[in-house]
Amino acid sequence: MSEAAQALGIDVGGTKIESLRVARDGSILSRSRSVTPADDPEATIAAMIEGAKGLLEPQVVAIGVGAAGLVDANSGVLRFAPNLAWRELPIAARMSDALGLPCQVDNDANVAAWGEYRFGAGRGYRHMLLVTVGTGIGGGIVAGRRLFRGAHGFAAEIGHIIVEPDGPLCGCGNRGCLEQVASGQAIGRLGREAAADRPQSLIAELADHDPMHVTGETVTRAAKAGDDVAIRILSQVGGRLGEGIAGLVNVIDPQIVVIGGGVVEAGDLLIRPAEAAFIQAVEGYEHRPAVPLVAAQLGNDAGAVGAAALALEELGS
């Protein structure tokens, strides 16, 4: 493959489609962004194709797509998305037919993991776990310098491990999944409860005294301003996240855990409680090499950059 070869990386989520043209060294050459028509899969595909067409250059040899949900990596079909109305969507075939280039589709957290492993916080490690904490929780595993997809491409759906039976209802249909107690959803839910119970709190004030307007971002802003209630919420959610990470470290034994996603904007208010809970919960902490929990480095570009890198490495010629 030519050193000048490039790929398009497309990260499609519930609210936006981020498309990047990426060089082999991970540098971003151009980009476009559009709103995701989340309730209309056909309109979503059309928007992805339109965004890609605007970035195509002769050096582009492949397309990589990261999509939220269960992606059959062998066929490029998005089988199921727990928080979106997408079912059995043949993304790879549709993109290849429209653009005349090979297309690879993976789970969005998988491609973000590859981006962080190749160009971000995971550089230099052989074994890495990525935990993305946003509205929900996703995961990606690099094992022996290879992306671990599992038999069907469904591996690392860590947000849907049940940790609290009979807990909050999850978009996947189960109750008490990890993402219901350790993600932005959990922060927002606890913040709404706090705003209703304490109408004079800073959380309520930032939401114009309407508890239904409280989001995870609202709670984070209040915590950064020193609000004790908001700080306790982030500490509680961070603790549950750390417990979940400890269980995953027990299973896959990574060298490093990279934490990404929008909730990381809370910084140490979330990460430090997660670290403390992790130390308490992981097996044999004092008898195993340290497994650092670090913040991701590529931000919102990780998914599209990782998707492009995978496409270049696995499809480019």
C-alpha cells in the first residue's frame, strides 16, 4: 500500500455524523459533520454517503465506519442498536455501492479503541481496554496488538453487563445494566432527583428550576462550581464505574485502561472516585502490576480516526 494512501473515517452516532479524511499517520486532512436523522435509517445512510462524497480524493482507497450498536464485522451489517431505531442495516454494502470503494464497519467504541491504541493514550501498549462513558457506556479491547472483535464482531459490549438486577430500565431491554448506573444517563437521572428534592440547589438553578431540564452536563457544571450535591453524584457514579472497570480488568487483564467519552469532561471529579473504587474492587491489587486509568487523548475524533486506520490496514491495497 502506498504511503500516500488515505481513508475516510465515519463515526455515526445518535446525534451527529462525523466524517474525516485521514492519512496513514493518523493526521486529519479534512472533515465534515452533519446531523444524524436518527429515526430514519435510510436518511442516515444517505447523509453518510453525502458527507463522504464531499471528502473524496484520488488518494482515498477505503472507507471505515464506526456505528453504535451490534455490528457484524464480517458482513458490515448493523444488527441492532440499543438506543436507536436501527435494525439489520447493511451499511458496508450501501456505502461501497454508492462510492465504489471497499468499506469496513465496526462498533463505534471498537474503532475509537483502535484510534487511541494507534495514535492516542494507548500508544506503546500491547493490551488495552477502552471504556467510553457518554450517554451510555461502550468498550473496545486491544489484545496482543490486535482489535478483539469476538466471533461475530459483538465483543466488548461492556455497558450491557447487568450489575444491578431490577435496576433502571436500559435501552437494550434489560434492567440494571452498567450504563444505567455509571454513565451520563445515571448522572442526569440522579441530578433530576436532586433538583426535585432540593429546589434551591445549584443544580436546580442551572436548569431554571425545572428538574426535567437537568442533564449530566448540568450536574458536571454544578460540581465544577463546588456544589456538594453534584460532587456527591459524580463520586457515586464514578465509584460504580470503577467497580465495573475492576470486573473487566479481572477478565481481560489489560496493561492500561483508557477512559473516553463526554463524561470525562468531569475530570478528576469522576476519575478519582473511579480509581478509588477500582483499587478496592479489583482482585489482588497489591499483587498485580499497576493498571493505570487514564483519560483518552483523541477526544471526539477517536472513532473516525480509528475507523479510517482500520480500513487502511485491513482493506487498503
